Amino acid sequence: MYDLRYVSLGGGPARSSCGLTLGAEGALAIDGAGRDLLVPGGSGADVLLTNEHVLAAIRSRLAPDGAGRVISVCSGSLVLAAAGVLDGRVATTH
């Protein structure tokens, strides 16, 4: 069972490229080892490629014991690659 929590960079609402606004419950934290994280794709993904806070938060999810997972949608895979979490792994995207 999943307990979903929506976060954004600053903790405020995030607007999607189609105009949908999602309410965030808090800001993206770098202390999430062992927790799953879904990174969306879309027109804002390119800005995240050089955002060290986001890249560190992604890396922090991958615990040495394999407890955490990082999932992406579409161009979110480019953000995972920038974070280095795809290094030496097989990944598939469309």
C-alpha cells in the first residue's frame, strides 16, 4: 500500500503544463532515504537538470539496502540521468 504525498521545490502549489494545479504538502527534502520518489517529465524537466537540490534529493532516495525507488515519467528520466542514479543500470523510456 502506498501513502502518497505531493511535494514541490518550494512547498507551494505546482502548475502542470496543461494548466492543472497540484497542491503540495511540503517541500522536497534531501532526507528521504528508503522512500520512493516519482519524478514527472514535461516542459519543466529541463530546469531540474542543473538543480543540485533536486538531484541530491533524488540520490538520497536510494538507500544502500535497496529500500528506496526512484521512478520517472517521460523526460523525467533525463533528470534521473543527471542525478547519476541511472549510471550502470538499464533504463527504458518512450
